[in-house]
Amino acid sequence: MKSENIVCEEWRGYKPNMPVQVVGVKNGKITSNGGGVEIFKNLKDAHKKYSDLDPEENTKRFTWVMRGEIKGRDAGRFETWQAERMYSMEEGVLQKAVVEAKFNARILPANVEDLEMKTLIVAIGSAVVGLLDKIKKNTGSNANPVSLQVMKGGDAIKSALKKNLDLKGKEALVAFFKETNKHFDASAPVISSIVRKYKLKSDKYSGKVFAEQETKLRELVKQYLTKVSEKVDVNIPDNIVDLQDRIAQKKNDVFWWEKQLQKSRKASLIAMRAMHHKQAKKDLKDLENALKKAQKNESTEEPIEEAKKSKMIPMEKYGAAFMVANGTLMSVAMLRDGGFETWDGDLDWGEVTAPQDQKFLDDVNKAFKTKFKMDDFAGR
């Protein structure tokens, strides 16, 4: 059965022994969107799969033979009618395809890597038609400057895209939005369908579409933040007491970020909080190493002098940590998680005025090499 479709592109250079390319097919079946291509040694080989290929006449499923090219050599080219409508660069055929197709997301391949530039050229034609229909519905006519601007924008986009017909997948998508962003935003007909189909993002103010996947952008941001955080070293105090204070604060930071991370559900928050948690743990480790080094260098054999700060010593059985500052015994309450009470970002130190008994003071004296007695405290 012959088709009523007419392709006026007879190629008289065809020879039966030429390689053959059949366009608009995949795995022996005609594709609904005109995509796909299969290569054969010659027409006889191609007839084994597609017996209705006819070099001299259009058939119900295929065009007659046209000039094609395989690896730089002439070849016979047959197209399905879906492919012919999509691939033909004759403006009249392209416009007809746009009008007939009434573009919808179903003709877009599920995988972005299978997307072809020729599909996107048909898409932009449909986008222009959709915009003009909206303008006409609102104004009653397309004889106005806005409609003219839309038509000029569509022509400019198609002209630019035709120079990149070989692009496919993400490269085609990036080139497509590079041009469409100059004229239309993400809410335009058809463009919005492509944005939703491939889960792209757009700027809420300018309407420009980001052609890269959000996960790709997030990964780049994460890499940048990681590099920045690696360059930031924690401030290391130069004495044991301040080191102990900073360690206690940093433990609280680690605990806090860990809790925030556990509560996170959004991927962006998880990534950010995980980074902060990791950095806090790194800072804590650096501070603890600095404390070990400082304690090693400090002599622990001499008793505490009156005008000198001691190191902070946690005593879990008394639920606090202690130090001696200028001859005064100081304490800070210990929390259940092993951290310590803070006030305005600093450890909440308080003077011990009423020790519970001499046994407690004996433990303190042993730890700090002091000689505190009950009578030394005002509260007693």
C-alpha cells in the first residue's frame, strides 16, 4: 500500500549495493517519536527486517530513498514518517509537524541521554505556537509587538539549534536552554514540560532554567564548601585551662550538630549539617591533641602556686569538673552526655564555697596537690 505523503527529494545517486540506514526505528520496531537508527550492509540486508522499503516510492511506513551518509561515505537513507516530520529541516515540513504534533511530554524519552536535538527543535516550534495561542486568546489577535517578539525569538532559537543537530543527551539539553533562556522562561508551554520531565530547576526570579541536574549542582557546592572548611584551622589556645574550656565547648558543638543531623530529612540540610558535624569533630580532635601535648610539656610535680591556673580535671563521682585559679577552687557542672554547662558560649565556672565534706577536699587535694580544708571556705 502506497502512502499519500509526498517527499520531493529524489536522490538519483542511489545504488542497490550501497549501505542503508533506516531512521526512526529501534530493535526492529518503529519508534513513536522518530528517534533511533539502524544500519544495514545493503538494501537486501535491510529487507530482512523491513520488507516494505522501496527506493523509488514512498510506502505506508517509510519514505523512498534519500541521500544519507555512514562514516563519511554515501548511503541510502530511509525514514519513517515520524522521523521525516521530526528530522526534515524544510521549514514548511517542520511547521506542519509542530502544528500536528501538539507537543506533549510523552514524545520525550524517559532517559535524558536518549534525547536528540531534533526533538528539541520540534519542541521549540510547539512552544511558539502555544505562546501565540495564549496571546491571541488574551488580546484577540497576534498582530501586536509581543507576538512579533515571540515569533522572532522562536526563529532565532531554531536557527541556533540547527547548527548543533549532532548533539544528544545532556549536551543537547544544555545547548537548548542556552538559547531558550535568552527569549523565554521556564513557564512557557512545552519548555515547562521538559523542565518537569527531567526534573530541572529554574531561577524563581528570572525564570531561567538550569540545565544541569540539581544533584550535580549540590555536589559542586559541597566540594567547594569542603575545600573551604579544610583551609580553616581551629584556634588553639596556648594554655591548658583554655584548651580544656575549648574542648568542652567543642564537645557540645559536636553533640548539637549530631542531633541536628539526626532530625534532618531534606537532602540539602543533611549535606550541610553533615559537613558541620564533620568539621566540629575534626576541631575537637585537634584540640585534644594539643591538650595532650601541653600536658606532656607541663611539670605535674610542683604544687599549684597561688597566682596560677591549674588544668581542669573532671570528677564524675561529684558530677563536675574542677580547677584552681589564683588559689580558689572552681567548679563547672557536668552534663549527662559528658559535656559541661555553658553560659553565653563559655564554661559556666563558679567558686566552690561550701564543699560537702573533707573527703571531697582530700580528693581535690590529691588531684591538684593542694591543701584545702573545710575551714578555708566561707560557706562552712
